[in-house]
Amino acid sequence: MQSMHYRVSLKNTLIILALASITSACSTRQPSKPLNIDPTWAPIANSSHSAQLTQLLTAEFTLQRQGSEFASPLYLEAAQQSNQAAVARRATSSAIMSDDNDAVLKASARWLELDPNDASIYPIRLQALLVDGDTNSAAELIQQALDSQVSLAFLPNFVDQNIRQTDITEQLEAVLSQEALRQSIYVEIAQYHLLFIKGGYPFIVENIDGLMSRSPKTELEGLIIIKAFSEEQLGFSKKALRTLEKGLAQFPESQRITANLLETLIKTNQYKRALEAFYTADFSPFTAQQVGLAMGQLLLQKGQTLSAIELLSSLPKQGALKDQLLFILANAQYQAGQTDSAISNLLHVYGQLSWNASELLVTWLYDKKQENLINSLIVQRAQQDQEAGHVSGVADLHLERNQPELAIDLLSRSIKVFPEIDGLRYKRAITYDTLEQWPQALADLKWLLDKHPDDSAYMNALGYTMLVRSPKDFNQAFTLIKQAYQLDSDDPAILDSMGWAYFKKGNLDEAVDFLQQAWTQMQDAEIGAHYGEVLWQLANSDKAIEIWQEALQDNPNLPVLRKTIKQYAPELLAEHKENT
């Protein structure tokens, strides 16, 4: 199975069964309720081929209950045994939903065999063939469309839909370059779309007028945009503007041309005209968001911060682009000194930009000397987003600012809100340890181990903390570490704990074996500190220095590493400082 990217709209090409009433009947135990079969299936439902109908119903039930991956083979089998193109269409749809290119190829081949005059099959099968790398069959498919007098009007849009799929567009370029296919104007138009993707702006500007004079009106809108953008890329901004203005006169309802015209006006420093045209344009809310967001970013690049803020503030604050819009608006407001408004907008940014917003929020509040407001806002955002992961990140930001108490406060608040998230308590234990609040660190680790008595990581963490922070509990600590080792003998953290425990016991030979294994698996600074110290005690100072030098590359500020090196080879710290 290959991963596919079907960008051609299937809205008008695939038939969807309307069998919801069957599922409803099953769930409400009303078997006598009549089945409402989609009219598309009437030729089958009214025929004597009850076995085919049973196959289709089984496939549909499988789709509803188990998904397209399980239903696709059933639809494909039905398509192979049926002479109805509708069945093959349904099989193709199911194969696409299951992301199974081999199944798409088989189902679409059957569809094409049964109804070669259906124009909607060609872009779907072409996509599958190019995903498979079968350019010869792709060329044969386009030739078959020509022979069947099926329009190739789908080709230019096919190129645009695959604009980011370089492997697809490169193959298509090779296919369309064949002499036998050049009789179609749509092949020629598609070649210009492909040339545009590759940046062939000089050729486009010099030759596209001739093509446009011969092209169907339905393709002119796209060609006008290609021409104008190519002119702009070559530095002919005024020509690009004239091209778009003429295009808008020809297609006054074209939102694509309008959008490109507005951006070109900003690029040519005609800000007032661009904004007036935007405010009077008849855009849908979503299109207004898209175009306004692009214009706002251009205005910011041009240093027109206040105009950008005014424009972005006027856009709808809902939908798919809401978070991106608010994030950019907040940054613009912060640049303009409108800090309170910036923070207010940033608080409402979630989705993919949620962490970016939280990180920026921390930075801004620290800059305002209002870091005491951070924790309540972050906990509030975590609750709203139902995402506790940001809490650990913000705790790290507090630690970077030398505010460990704020980190502890944030983690403690968050544990009350997300008591089931063990990572927060573990993070707090580590933070307590850095603050040398060892009883609190041990209490959190004991709580975690009580909850997860067979977890080797928690077992080792508690054992190691007791080993280094509570020497009187050495035997209990060593027992926990050895139990963790029995559960996971390959974990470098556990190997490090075993080695350090043997070192504390005075067994250097055992210690060095475990630490060498740990260091081989993970060049961690703390492991390096331990390994180097044992090597030094074994009179292997050259090797110890080598290990410490590598450890400094990993984390030069780790306290245990610096303390160890300062005790045995302080000159290494000075050398490292000079080299960095």
C-alpha cells in the first residue's frame, strides 16, 4: 500500500450510499422497517442479482462499522463481479478513503472499463497511476480520453491541486510532452501551469498572450494570474498591476484576481487603495479571512504596522484561520506597544499555535515584570485546551529565568487540575531536587511508585534520588535500583544508577562496567560526570578527561558535572570557556 494525496475533488465523481436507515433499524430493533436504497442502486436492487446486492450491503455495513480499510476489499470484489459502473465508482471511493493505491488502480480500471466516457474517472485514475510511478499507463490514459472524446479540461486544475507534489508534477510534465498528446488545448494550458510551478517566468511572459487568445474562457482566469505573477517575479510590477486590472474588468466577479490585485497593490506601496478595495470587496467571511490575513502580513513586512492592525482587527475571528489571525494580530499589537490588547488576543490562540502562544505569553509578561500573572493564565489555558503538556514547557521557562519557585507553583496548581497526568508530578519531583528540597522530591517519587509499582523508570528515579540525597537509606535505594535493573537492563539511566551505587559501595570494577555501558548507549552529561570520576579513581585520568570533555559538549552547565570537574581537573572548565 502506498500513501496517496488525492487533491482532485471527488464531490461530483463518487456516489455515496444512503443506507442510514438500515443502521437505524438495527439499533432500534425494527427489522420490518423498509430499506431506503439510494436510487443509484435501483438497477441492482430491482434485478435478480440478489447476491450482488448482498455483497454491497455487507460492504456498506463494514464501512459503517469497521471503516474503509476493511470495506475496500469487499467493494472491489463486488465491482469485479458487477457490470454496473456505479459499483466500480463506489469501490474506487472506498479505496481512496482507505489510502490504498493498489485498490484505487484496480477499482478505477474496472470503472473505466465499464464507462470510458465518464470524465470524472480520468483525474482520479491519473493520480493513482502517477502515485504508482506508471507514466506509460498515464500517457495511455490521457490518449484514451482523447480517443473517447472526453474533455481534458481537468488537467490544468489537476496541476494546481498537485502544486506541492513535485514527484507528481514532474511525471505529468514528461507525460504531457509526448507529441501525440499535444492536439488538446488543455494539454498546452496544463504545460504552462507546470512551467509556472518551475519558475519559467521569462518564457511565460513572452508567450502566454498567444495561448490566451486561443484558450477557452473558463481557463483565462487562471492564465491571467499566472501571467501577472510571472511579470511581478521578473520585476515588472506595473505590468502585473495592469494585467490584473484588465483581468478584473473581464472577470469582475473573480475573487482570485481581486485577491492577487490587492496583494500587488500593497507590494507597489499603494496601501490606501488596497485597503479601500478590500473593504468594498464582496468576499465571503472565509475568503475575507484568507485575503485579509495575506494582506496583513504584507503590510507588516512593509512596516505598515498600524494599517495591518486595523485590517486584521476587522477580520472575522472564527473558523479555521482564527488562531493564525489572532497570533499575527497579537504580534503586530505588541510591536506597536499595544501590550494589553496583544496579550488579550494571544490568550485566545489555541490549535497548532497553542504552544507558541503560551511561550510568547510568558516572554511578554516577564518583559512587563508581571511574571506573577503567568501561572494562573497558563493553568487556565491548559484547562481550556485540555492540554497539560504546555505546563512542563512553561515550568522550564521559569527555570531558565531562575524562578524555580514559580515552576513549583505552576506544577502544583496543574497537578490539582490534572491529577491523572503523572508527568507533571514527576516534573515537580525533579524541580524539587534542583531546589535541594529533597523530602518533597522523594515524596512525589514515592507517590508515583506507589501508583505504578512495576514501573522501572519511577523505581530507578526514587532509588537514585535516595542514593544521592539520603545516604542513610542506601540499602533501600540500592534494592530499588537493582529491581529496576531486573525489569529493564538496557536503560542507560538505570545502568548509570547501578554504576553509581557500586561506586558508593567502593566496588570500582563493577561500577566502571555499568557506567561504560551507560555511556556507550547515551552520552549524557551526568553519566559522563559519574563515569569520569570512577575512571579517575582507577588511575585512568586521560580517559576521564576525554569523557568529561565530551560531557561538557552535552551540558556544560550541569551542576554535578561542573562540581566533579572542578574537584579533579578544574583547568577543563577554563579551556571549555575559552573555546566557546
